[in-house]
Amino acid sequence: MMHHHPQFLLPRLHSPSSSSSSEAVDMDPRVWGRLPQPLVDRVLACLPTPSFLRLRAACRRFCNLIYSSPFLHSHLLLSPHLPFFAFAVPSAGYLLLLDPTRPEAPSWSRLPLPLPAAPGAGHQAFSPAAASAGLLAFLSDASGHKTLLLANPITRLLAPLPLCPTARLSPTVGLAAGPTSFIAVIAGDDLVSPFAVKNISADTFVADAASVPPSGFWAPSSILPRLSSLDPRAGMAFASGRFYCMSSSPFAVLVFDVATNVWSKVQPPMRRFLRSPALVEFGGGREREARVALVSAVEKSRLSVPRSVRVWTLRGGSNGGSGAWTEMARMPPDVHAQFAAAEGGRGFECAAHGDFVVLAPRGPAIPVLVFDSRRDEWRWAPPCPYPPYAGGIAAGGAGFRVFAYEPRLATPAIGLLDATAPAAFLHGMQG
């Protein structure tokens, strides 16, 4: 089930290079005009989402294809997978998208968000919390029974989940979406009193077109392992039916099995020497299963183990302490020297998408570092051209987050909820 609203304009992916770097190609109307319309639609369905959004201006019919369920279904199946990264600043009204597959050309674009740029009268403040399969999740900032909003920035559809059954302060959020289902987890920071919080439980919302009701439900709360200490900025990773998140003091990996509604612990590698560890979903895509990876700075006093940033993948089970970590990459010394000087001990944001990992230091005037696992290559991304972020993502404001994000025209999972595009949210947005 898909909800669409033709009365609202779709946003553009603003790119500084979209008009200057591409050369116009003349199409022979004697050929193009004679092609059967189903064939033309099939060709358009194979376009990447940014290309289709630019092509919509060609004619009214192309523009209206966004409201055709058969076309959206074809586009969901045929369009190429885009391993983009979305940088979200709570105070900004747009996302900054990085395409890591184009290292030689400017690869930044800007996408308006279907949320108010600043809270006003009657508006609840929301912050970006998670992303999956073209959807972004925004969590209400106010303490208490949280509201989680799912949004597709391309179609500007919004869908609120029912209120979280447990009152919380600043919980950690996980999201895993598929074509006809999604799972959301809100964990930790239980408000045990108006003045105290504890990491006691997690709430899980499950929606599936094949279940009853298809609009979803909150499953019974699950109990976190003892002495859990969650960081909401670290988020969660999802692979093989399980959510993974970091616990600190001491470091441990918490594993939530959705099918059994049970949490367990896995010990991370070199846990006494980790700094700014982050769990990410590595690999994945439409044809491969995602793996959980740990990205962390390593600071060990022994000279035989120099300081570095390493990437491990987890293989094996998830019960108790089972599972084996395998180091798959280590930042070269020269790159690490530059990265460490830029990061300055302030920590970094990290995300993985497909074969790419991005690391964004939290200091101002700092570019973004990209690791391409296919080439075993570390490289600095081109500077972001949009002010005030031209000097670095963190220059635009504190509290930025980075997510693995694939721009999609169709996100059928959001249709399981009451997806709407209220004018109050869309007022003032760029179109």
C-alpha cells in the first residue's frame, strides 16, 4: 500500500555539479517519439533516483510517474543501489548527501527534509535517530513517552508510530526496513522517576504487511543486560535478524534477537584500548547480506601496537560470548596522522553503506574520510560546497549525525502506517 499526494511538489536534489559537469545530449525525436510508452517507462524505471528527479522536468507525464504505483514498483526493483551517506544537522532543514562512488568529481548534494527547520508554536522538536531502506527516523526530543516519525525525504511522506509505551529520556534507536515490513527498537534511558534514568529495557515496534494488524504493534518490552550503558549517538546496526549496539564502561556489544525478544552480550576485540567505537552495517544491498562491523580508534601504550583506526567484522553466532571478530582493514599511518590531527581527540561519527565506510571528525573545518573496501583505499572526500558547511560538516553546528541512506522513490513500508504529508510540515520547504 502506497500513499501519495500529487498536490505537493517533490524536492530536488540540489547539486553544484548537476548543471556544469553534464553535457547536453540531443535525442532524435523520430526515434524517441516512436518508442512504445511501456518501453519508455521501463527505461525510466532503471534510472537512479537523482537522475529521475532531474528528468521529471522534461514533461508532465514524466513528472506524474511518481504517482503511478506500477512505475514505483518497477523503479524499486530495477533502479541501481546507491550507497549514499546522509549528514543531518538537527538545526538544518535539509540533508547533505555524499556519493562516495565518485571520488574524482564533486559528489555532494542537498535534499530538503520533510520536517520544520525549527520548532514553533504547536510543533514538537525532533532529531534524526536512524535510517534504513530510504527511510529516516526522527525521535521527539521531549522526555517521556517518545514519538518516532518515519519519513521519506524524496516523497515527503511522514508516518508517526504510536507512542512508545515506556517513558524515556534519550534512548538509542534502531531501524530495519524492508519492502513490506519494518522493525524499530527504542532502548535504554528508562525514566524510573522524574529525576532518574536507568538502562533497563527496550521497546520494539513491528509492522508487516503479512501480519495482523499490518499497521504494526509494540511487542512486550525486552530486558537489557545488566550494567548496560548506551550512547544514543552511536545508534544501532542490523544484520541477520539482530540489532547490535555498543555499551560502554566497559565496552561491550549488546545483541538483540528480534525473533526471541532477548538481549545478549558479545565481547569486542581489544576492548580495553578502544576509543570512539561504532557498530555499522557493512556490505548488504539487494543481493548481499549485511554484516556487522566495528570501527574504532585503537590507543595502546605498547610501542609494538601503534595507534590506528581499525575495522573488524563479526562472524559466527550471537549467544553469550560467541562469535569471532576478524580485522579487515587498518588505516595507513600517514592517513591516520592526518586524521588524528583533525579529530583532536573529540571523537568522530561513522557509518557504513555497501562497500564504503565514512568517518567524520567532530571538529570544525574538517573534511570527511572515506574507506573503499573494494580497493582497500582510504581517501578524503571533496569538501562540502554548501555554506556554512564548506569548512567541514561540524562547522554547521554541533550534534550532526551521519547515516547510511539510499534515496528511494518508493518506500512501501511507510504505507503500513498512516503516511501523510501535512501542510504544516511542508510549509516553507524548498521544492
